[in-house]
Amino acid sequence: MIKKGEIVKLEIIDYAFVGKGISKLIVDGRDYIIFIQHGIKGQIVNAKITKRKPNYAEGIIIDILEHSTLEVISTFQPISGAPYINLPIVEQKKMKTQVTKEVFQKIGKIEKIDNYFDQWIPSPTNHHYRNKMEYSFSSIGYDLEKKIVLDDVFTLGFKRKGTWWIVENLDADSGLFDKELDSKLILIRKYLFKTGLPAWHPPKKEGFFRHLVVRKSFSENNLLFNLVTSSNSTNKFNPLEFGNHLKELLGKRMAGLIHTINDNVADREKLDKGSSKLIIGNPTISETINGLNFEISMQSFFQTNPLCAEKLYQKVIDYLLENEIPNDQIILDLFCGTGTISQLIARHTNNKVIGVDIVNSAIENANENAQKNKLLGLKFICADVGKFLLNNPEYQNKIHTIVIDPPRAGIAPKTLRKVIRLNAKIIIYVSCNPATQARDLVTLNEMGYDLDKFSLVDQFPHTSHIESIMVFRKSSVEVI
């Protein structure tokens, strides 16, 4: 009988959803399933059991004893955010397609799922595709060569897999974000270390340097920085000198530096809720998507892979234009962010388009972007989606198509029911989490909407994530 905390030798024999490999042991004369985080089929590993249940267990990889024959070792520095970078992209496609369809069948209760599958849309580039990265500071580090934890150090990079307090220094290109910045992060770390101010100590909730968040514009090829620190010892730190150091390192690519002071004890949450000040340069960057220009602030949601987002948005527009929409009907874009989908819809139709999002800065960006792109027939409203629907009953029977692109947690059940009761003929549901989309699929079906088709978009190569676009049509079932 295996126990929590035990280290066992396992072979990964298949894939499960949410980036887990499947392994089996014979326990009490029967097959016992163990899910291994980011295990690759064919690997033989030493895994530490992190959860023990009567019918299954979960674990994390401690050592890879034998690599899978499917793997091709990359030249990039390994990071926890790219667990499948050694797996060829064609194998990643097989894995993601398999596990996503299984989720739609098991959770979404859709049999013969292949009958609804429309298209696999690959990322235009498999490396350096991200337009935002969050690097973490910690006074607890990990030596990758000696494989030991180091205390009282100054680290800047990424959290070690399975921890929230240990950071591995990024000393070379990770293959996900910006090659130049990744390679020069070691120089940024050395500069900040010389200030004599400490990196954040996660367990003790003390220290000064907490995070370095960077946004990238692909169209302008520049970088916007947000240095997040605590308020302790701010009088000993000169952010302007740091901004000038970034300019020396990156030249014209350095678009701006924001300094955010945040004393919240949470390690990641509410990092955008502190007091922020523009130190040098501009507070936003510009990006071009499908011929439209967008101003993006540090807090605004924007698709992480803009080159692939162009293909995702085009698919949404293609689905939208498959239907003839009367001119007096409204198209509603919920969780609209900076209004990218709303503006693309407005460019391709003559219908009134309404975008709704709860983030005020995103709505401000959306309005500015719409004016810059000279698009009419658009209205952006800052509101909680659930409350907006409750307070605007005049849209009942006026909305032909609803586009929803919710956060990873999906749509709150009550909010989804309010969306459904708007009685739109078509619902196009974009999701970065097929598990929650599958859950919502059941509700949509029960309340009168049939799945027409779906496509998968590989927005995040080398990770377990996949984007899904589903089209639902209102059936003859009465909505109650």
C-alpha cells in the first residue's frame, strides 16, 4: 500500500486532462491509477505521492530516470511553465486533442464527439510566442546543478515546480517569451542585487523585491515593465535609475517602467491592486491584431499569444458570419477585455455591438481603441456580467448572437443562466479551460442550446493548455 509522501518508480502509460500523465500499480491485486503532473507517455520516473485516495493517487516527478522515446531534448533553459518543451509539437497536438475530446465526452456528456469537431488551429510560431511574462523574486532559491535548496539568496526567475516559495534563476532563453530579455534577466538580477535590498521571502512575508511583470508588443517590438515591491525601504530604492538601466540594456525596445507598491501578503493575488506610478516612458504598449490597433495597459486582459489570437479571432468571425443577422439585432460580447472581439465584429457587420467587462482599465482601453480604429456602432460598458444582464432587461429578444470569452474559472452558474435567458439564437463560447466549458455545455444543452461544432486552438505550445471555440444554436426546447 503506497502512502502520501512516498517516492515510487513509475512508467507513464497515457495522458489525462489538466497536464497529467497516467501510471498504474498493482495494489491489493488490482490496477491502481496514479496521475503524475506533466508526465509524458513513455517516461520512467521517480514520483512523490502528493495525494492518496482509495481509487487513485496523484504525484509529482522528482527525477526522470528514462526519457520517453517521443522526447527531443531542447536547447532552452527548462522552466516549470513549459513542461512539454521536449515533446515535438505533433505529439503535443495528439495529446491535447485526445484529452480535450475525452473531457467533452465525460464531463460534457457528448457522445460521438468527433462528429462535432471542426478544426485544429496551430500556433503560427511554437517559441517566443508570449506577450506577457511574470518573473518572481525570492530569497529562497534552487541550484539546478547541485539540486539543492539555497537560503538567504537573491533569485529572479520562475517558481520551482510544485512550490510557491522557491525560485529558480532564469539565466538563459526559456523559449516562451522574449529571447533578448530572457538572456539579459541575469543582468537585471545583478543590478537589483547590488541595491542591497532583499528579495521577497514568501514564508516570512517580508522583503522588498516581489515581481517583475513584462508586457511585449509584437507589432512595435518593445517591452513595458512593472516592478512590484513592498513599501518597506522604498526610500532606499531609486526606480528612475532602474528605468535608465533597462534603457541601457534594451535601448529603444524599453517602452516604459511602472513601479507598483504592494504589501498584500498573497504571493500572486491582487498584484495589480497596489499603488502604481509611471516612472519612465509610457504606461501602455500598442499591438496590432487583424489590422486593428490596440492600446494595452499593464492590468488589461489581452490574449497571451497575439499571433495565434489573430487566427482564433478570425475563426470566431467566420462562425459569426455563417449566420445571416438582421440589422436590428444586437451582438453581445461578454468578458470583452480590451474589446478585441467586439471591434473585429463591428468591422465585419453592420449590427450594434455591446462589449461588457468588469475591469475598468480594460473598458477605458476598449473605448480608446475603438476611437483610434474609427469604428462605429460599438458600446462598451464596465459592469459585472451578471449584474449587467439583470439591470438591462430591455435587451431581451434583441440579441441575435452572444460571444462569451470568460476567465479560466468559467462562468458562474447563475450568470450563465442569465446569459441563456437573453434568448439569443447563437452563442459562440471561447474558452481557455475546456473542463469548465464542458461543465457549461451541459447547462446550455439542458436550457435549450445544442452544440453545433467546435475548434481547438493551440494558443500555448509546450503547456497542457488549449483554447476551444464552441458554437451553440438555440433549439426548439423552451427556456425556463
